[in-house]
Amino acid sequence: MISEARARWARTGRGGRYLLGTLMASTATLLAAPLLCVPSLAAPWAESHRRRAGALLGRPVEPRPRALRRDLTWLVTQVAIGLPAGALALLCLGNLLLTLVVTVGWWAFSPEDPPRLLLLDVPVDSWALALTGNVAQLLLLAVLAAVALPPLARAHARCCLAVLAPSPAERLAARVTELARTRADVLQAHGAELRRIERNLHDGPQARLVAIAIRLAVAGQSLPRDPEAAAALVRQAQAETEEAMTELRSVIRTIYPPVLADQGLVGALHTLATRAGVPTRIDVGELGEVPAAVEAVAYFTVTEALANIARHSGAAKAAVLVTRSGAVLSVEITDDGTGGADASRGSGLDGIRRRAAALDGTMKISSPPGGPTVLTVELPCA
């Protein structure tokens, strides 16, 4: 019972603070209306209200495309409904405060002009009236605040989100823009990957194969007159062949790791953990059948993340959690390092983001200074 009452008063307090803030914001909107009609000012002002409304309702507020007409509509709506709602909250909470003051300090007022009970308009001129009438009035205002303010605040917040929500056409346009950007990133990454593979083949296996061909040609020419020298050249060519195969396997591993084909995603991740620079715990849920492309991105994500942790984080331990919810595969990597990771610096994190975006996936990172760091990649795998 006590906890329920505390929760109710906590909701009343949040609703009251929200509505009083709305009253101040509505007044500022009315006074600064000419300035707020400027797109560069209207958009952030509207966004601040969206974040306030989302915080009150406990809803995540996703970024939205700018729409001046909708922002201006919200400015009008804010003044039209924000002022009355905020004024009601001020009247209720202000009278609560005034009633408390009158209950305790009625005797300090002038006898010729005593304070009055707000609701009954009766002068307070005795402790009996202060402790009965004022307390009754205080309870009535408190009940009114508890009943009216939370739903009124939620109604205003829902109205805010509804008016400022992007239309289906704007959502579609934003989605098309995002897909176009993702496609450009994928094409750029694909071109860079092809150039890297070509460079690795040219500098590694191809150079060794040329050397092998030269040694075998020389061996063939020297075989009739110097069989021992020819045999030595053949042995050198054999050694070069083994090294070329090793380098070729290394190049192939960067395209699609053989460990995935041999052990599957679960086995490949456990193998990664044994080679990680920090002690790493691997937890994998029931994944079902996962497309090969998704497995490869998940594997490279964990590989890059663990390498970053070992090089930069100063962490003592790390953990990898892989789960699947419906058609979405989630990979979460955490560490207890120093934090401060930032994908905007063009590090390996940006590579992870681009790999995920190639499959229409997402990457999120939380890395406050001092840690911990939590990297989450979600990949559609229907």
C-alpha cells in the first residue's frame, strides 16, 4: 500500500514538473514566435519537446526527417494546449503551496486583512480554522493533483509525439535515403575489399608462383649437366609452393573463414575466444539456421571487436553474447575497459558498422569514459 502511494505521488510529481515545464515552454514559444518560425530554430525546439515527451512516456524517440510545416504546426499546438494545461498545473500546485503557507503562518498576516480559504473564500483567523479548513483544502488539492496531473501530462506528451511524428511518406523517403547511403557504402566497401584481395594475391601467392616457375625452369635447364643443383632448385620450389598455399589460405580466410564452414558460428566463436588477447566468455543461444552471409558478418564483428579490446581498451575480461529473436540475430560484445570508443573516428568500429549495414543491419555502441563498453550489432537473418 505504501509503495503504491509512493508510486502515485512520484507520477504526480513527474506530471507536475512536465506540465510546469510545458507552461514555461509555451510562454517562450508565444513570445519568441517570429524567431521560432526560422527552420534552423524551429527544428531543434520541436525536437527538444519530442525528447521530453518520449522521456515522460518511456518511449524511445528515433531521429526524424525535418519538416518545417509539421514543426510550425507543433508551435501553434504547443501554445494552444500547452498554456491551458500548464496553467492548470500551476493553479493546482501553486494553491497547494499557498495552502501550506497559510496553514502554518496565518497568524503573521494582518488581522484587518487575514488570508482566506481559497475554495470557500472564508477568512482564516484562528488555529482551529487553519488546521481544519486548510487541511481539508490541502487534501482536496492533493487528490485533484494526483488524479488530474499525470493523465493530463501523458495526454499532452502523446499529442506532442503524434503531431511531430513523421508521415508515412516521410518515413518512406527517409528509408530510401538510408538504403541509398547504405548501398553506396556497400559498393565502396566491396571495391576496397576487391582491391585488398587483388593486392594480397599480387604481393603474396602470385609473387611466389612466379618464383616457383623461374626455379623450375632453371632446374629443367640444369638437370642434364648438374642433377644435384636441379634437385636443390626443385626442393626450393616445393618449399615456395607450401608457403604460397599458406598465404593463399590466409587470403581466402579473409573472404570467408574456413573455420565457419568447418565448425559453424558457435565453434568459430569459441575458437576466437581462445586466441583473444583478453579472457573472453562466449554465450550463444538457440540460433536455428543462419545464412552464411550473416554468419560471416557476425564472425568478423566479434573478431574486430576482440582485437580492438585487446589493443585499446585495457580490459581485464570480455564477453560475447549471441542470440536470435525472430528474424534478427543479435551480437553483443562487452568489456570492462576504459571506455571512450567512438565509431566516428574511422576505426575498426566503422568497418563493423558498414558490414552490418550491407545486410540492412544496425550497430550501436555505448562506451562512456571509464567504461564499460557495450557493442551491439543486429542483423536480419530471415
